[in-house]
Amino acid sequence: MEVLKTKTARFVDVVEKCGRPRPYTLWQTPKKDLHLQKQIRQAHIMTLQKSASGSDFGSVGFIERKNAIYLEFPKSLQRFVDQRIVGIKWELLKN
């Protein structure tokens, strides 16, 4: 049986290469939020969610989920697409 391996990246490495993110709050439906849509197209959004074991992890892109947290990065996250972002350091977020 072949086991699928998921590539991972450390949150610290993402911040080092793409800048310090800031939380993005949804004030309207995502489809109507033109700024959010632009950031999604340019790969500047990361979705943070909880795994089944309760730990936080991130995925590049906008994934609409209940209780998800969205982060907006100053630079593109394209190099981290299809990777699970682990080791979330909350103190690295901009206020």
C-alpha cells in the first residue's frame, strides 16, 4: 500500500520569504469583497484551520470553512501552494 506524503513548510519560513501577515476579517461575502478576490488571485491569502488532532495548520488560498482564520501576506505565497503550513507562530502576525 502506497502512503501519500504531504509536503510541509514551517510558518516561520513562510514569514521569512513572504513577509509578516495580518489577519483578514470578512466583512461581506467573499465573492463581493473585491480586495479579497484580488489577493486570492495573487496568492496572498492563507487559510488557518484546526486538524482533527486539534493543532493549527495553514493552506495557501481561500478555503471557506467555519472557524477558519484568514491571513493576508504582503508577498505571493505561490511557492508554498500544495504544502501544509505547520508550526504557526501567532506572535509573528502584524496587528
